[in-house]
Amino acid sequence: MLGFIVRYRVLSGILLAPIGLFLARPCHWAMIAIGALMMTLGLFLRSWAAGHIKKDKVLSMEGPYFIVRNPLYLGSFLMAGGLCLIFTCPSHPIEAAILWALFLFYFSVAYGVKIRQEEQFLSQTFSGQWPGYAAQTPAFIPKLGFQFIPGAGFSWRQWARNKEYNAWIGCAAILLLVFTLNNFRFF
């Protein structure tokens, strides 16, 4: 079961979505706005990373990989956390607690195991570069105090090759579904 969850992280998350929708109690516009902002930040971070990474060919150490070793997973965490925030209503604390507990448990198991697997692979494949990179770059919490160089090393072609557009389509579909199922009234 754990192997399935780790190997098929996105599919596993989709299979858990009905539980999230059942527990969802979006009710507070501030939470919805902050959640949508978190999702957007996650999408941009994932896109930035996808435009740099050349999986299994080069150890990516520039762009977002300069500040954190797992920017794709951090972006996914922000996206899913933003969705949980959208689903959270302070007047329904039990549902909110269950939702957040499921999210944090699922993410720590599925992505925690995957990160360890990938880092073992990277340390073997890029044995000359990995130790120094891993020593100076945090795994999940970005380091501060870096100089941002727009566009340096980023490739839209690489972004498309990594099919990162799927994350944007998926987020749009999820938000549309949430707004539709919960009968949001915007005015």
C-alpha cells in the first residue's frame, strides 16, 4: 500500500479528494483568498522548478534548486495546503482538524518516502556534486538571503517537456469543482 501511495502520489491524492470534499466547509473569504494565494505560489514555484530540472540527466542546482532541494514538492505542499485552507471553516473545527491531519499525514508519508528515495538516487548518480549541494541547500524549507536572477537557466520548452501545465489545469479544475459543489455566491 505504501509503495502504491509513494509511486502514484498524484493519483493517491486524487483518490483522497472525495474525503476532502466531504470534510470541506469553505465559509470565510479571507481563508479562501489566502488559500488561493498559497495555491498560486505553489503553482509558480512548481513551474519555476519544472523549467529548470532535467530529470536524471543533470543535478539541478540553479533557480529554485539553489534555495531548496525539493521545490517541486514544496510547491505541491503549498498547493495542497492552500486547498485545505480553502476547505477550512473556523466554525467547523472537527472537520478542519480531520482534514488537516489527513493532509499532513498523507503528505509526510507519500512525499517523505519519495524524497528519501530520490535523494539516495541523486547521491549515487551525482556522487561528486551531491554531498556539497546537500550540505548547503535545505531539503524542504528554503534558505533565505539569495539573489534572484530572473530567467537564469529557465526554459519554457523544459517546462512543457515536464508537463507542468497539468498542475495548472488540475488546480483550475479543482477550484472550479469546489466553487460549483459548494454553491459559492460571489456577490
